[in-house]
Amino acid sequence: MPLSQLQPALLWRHFQTLCSFPRPSKHEAALRDHLRAWAAAQGLAHEVDGTGNLLIRKPATPGFEDRQTVVLQGHLDMVTQKNADTAHDFFNDPIRPRVEDGWVKADGTTLGADNGIGVAAGLAVLESKDIEHGPIEVLLTVDEEAGMSGVQGLKPGWLTGQMLLNLDTEDWGELYVGCAGGVDVTVSRPLAQEPIPAGMQVIKLAIKGLRGGHSGVDIHLERGNANRILARVINDLLARCASRLVSFEGGTLRNALPREAFAVLAVPEAESDQIQAVVRRWQQRLSRELARVDEGVKLSVEPALAEHGLSGQASRQVIDLLQALPHGVSRWSQAVPGVVESSNNLGVVRVGEAGFSAALLVRSLTDEGLDDVASRIEAIARMAGAQSERHGAYPGWAPDPSSSALKLLQDVYRERYGKEAVIKVIHAGLECGLIAGKYPALQMVSFGPTVRGAHSPDERVEIETVGYFWNLLVDALKAVPKR
């Protein structure tokens, strides 16, 4: 079934358009230019700020001119993840969505429902001729997934709205009023290479088949981290025989749980049988350890080629560093039960001729939590003789239970669906925190349809909930109070 047959038709048509434009973080220009031309054709006022964010304005429908101005907000970029055996160029190829068992998915890649569905909903509101609403501003930011630089560059005074509906959460029936802040931490160290001694063979180890996922929303699910798993296997090999690390490559984004990792090692030729036995034992161990979480985990070994690698001492130092760097939940919130307070994702690791580098994303509901986990990473780096740097920090969004935007959505949800929406705080980064810093009087709430597997090739959006989400948005716009 093509997307053109899904309802609401206008929203799905815009989502199909988004899928046709490659839009990795920092590469949204072609899509933004298309939307500017589209807005001009619709007769809608539009502007692009110095950072690259797009703002499109639509006047009120007749009889709603005295309503508060509402900002509908989403981000244009998407996380680009694919399976190793999927031939896809995220900078040139379109996403190919398909319908399967009530969900829209992609073929071996991320779908971009995060945040394409929210963006498509905003565009559908702008194009609609039969929705009653007050003045509308649709704010489409850039580079959300790679550091939120778009919203960080948002200037005060550009938006005129009194209420903002962020359309970037992924559990239907839940209204979000707070989120975690974050900071990137990079760890690096130069490494000298030397010729591989005689009497050694070169092998390549690979970890595949993990589910991956969102480094905030899914961090508490105890899914496997390919970087950590492969480091554990190599640690075992280093303890058993005089092996040397040649290279290590794991993960692709600091905000996605690493699904795959690969390492090239030089090992004694005489230990070939033992190495095969170690790999078999680790496969069995991982299958037990990750049962019901990552049943597809696969450890493999194959011959490889290399002439240079690290010394035995440097190999041990690198693997010790990878073993020591934190990953996962650091602390659960005592203020908001059931919500992770602080966490870290060991997202991207590279070892090669350029040395050692790791990209980690720390999240916390509190500034103190961010500093605590980042300081721990920095201490471990110092002990390993490595350098570390914090960058790209963004604030959390403090919950406001008295928000008029929250009350509006609660009332409308109750009226349409006959039950109460669930109020939540999310352990992920939403742009609301940064927007609140520039527009402190803006009343905000976040909601969306059900998206599963975000930031992984398993990403999918539930079709039925997209309809529910759209109806709630339309009802909310009609019910916005007067200024």
C-alpha cells in the first residue's frame, strides 16, 4: 500500500515529500529551499534566519483572529543509520517507506519519522483549507540530531506566538512537559603504529545484529552496546595471547546506541584454534546475556590484511580505556519516579593511524548530573593519558505543571478520547529547553504519534496513532484561547 492511500492524506503526502529529500544533520538546505518555494506558492510569509531555521506564517481563519498565536515546531534533519548490508547513500538517496502490518517502515535504514511526521503535520496545517485556527507560526529547525545548533542560534523576538506545540515525541497518549539536557564529551589520544611482528596472522572481529536505538529514550532497556561488547571480547584475547590491535570502528552517531563494531587484530598464528574457541564461547555467552533484549547478536571472525598496528602495551591501554568509559544509566530520578536522571552513551569509537577517538553523549535532568558524569569521563581519560573536551551543551526543559499549553492539550484529549492523557518527562533532548531560554514566557507542551526504533534501522511509526495525533492537533488549534 502506498503512503498516498493513508489518512490523513495531506500529512502523509508531505511526509512522502520529506522522504524524497536527503536530510542528514547539517545537510537540510535542499529540503529547506524546496519548502521556501512551496510556502511562496501557497502565498505564505516565510523567513530563514542566520542559522538556517525556517519560519512560515499563516494568518488566522475567519472568526479566529483574536486567538493566541500558536507555534508548531519540529526539526528538518533525521538520524542516518543503516544496516551494514544495506546499500544506501543518505546524502543522495531518498528514503523508501513501506507499509507493513499497520506501520510505516523503511528498507534497512532509519525512516525519518523522527521528526518527519511532526514536520509533515505542521506543513499540512499550513496547506489545509478546512481547519479552524488562530494565527500559526511553523518553526522548522536544523541540526537538531547532531547538537541542536539550529535552535541554539534561534534569535529572541523572531517568534510572536504565546504557545508552542513541539511535535517531536514518540508515544501516543502522552504529553511531555520536561526533558533532559545534554553535553557531548570527546576523548582522544595519539597512538604510534609499528610493524606487525613475524609469526602473527591478522583477523577481523565483528559484532552485528544488535537492535540499537535512541541513546536517551532506550538507554534504560539494557540493550547491547557494540563498542563495549567488542572491547570485552578483545580484552579476553589480550589476556590469553600476545595480540595487538590494528584498528577499531564502532557506532556512527553519538546519540544512537551502537549496533555494530569491527576490530582488526594481529594474533599469534599458533593460537588460531584457541581464538576460534574464544569466539565460540563469547557467542554463547552473549546469547545468554542478551536474551530477550538483543537476541540477534552475532560475533564473527574472518581473515584480514594489515602490515602495521599498535604495540602490545598500547593495545592494552586502548582496551582498558574502552572498558572503563561509562555507558548506560548512571542515576534514576528521585523527583520523577520511573525516569532516568543521568546517563551516558559511548556512541562512536575509532582507532587507527589517526589515534584513538571516542564520542560520548551525556544526558541528565539536572546540571549537577551532567557535570558529574562528564567529570567521571574526564577523570578516566586523564588516567589513560588521553585528552577530553566538552562541547555542544544544551539545557533541559524544566516541567511546568501550570502551563496553559498543557491544560489545553489535556482538556482537548479528554474531550475527544474520553480519558486522561499521561503526563511525562522524557530522558531525551527536546528543543523546548533552548527555546524556553530565549522565550521564557512561551507556554509549551510536546506530543506525537507512536514511533518505535528511533535512531535505528528498525524505526517505524504506527499508522493508527498518526491519525489520533492529527485529530488532537486539529482539535487543539480550534480550542486555543483568546489573547
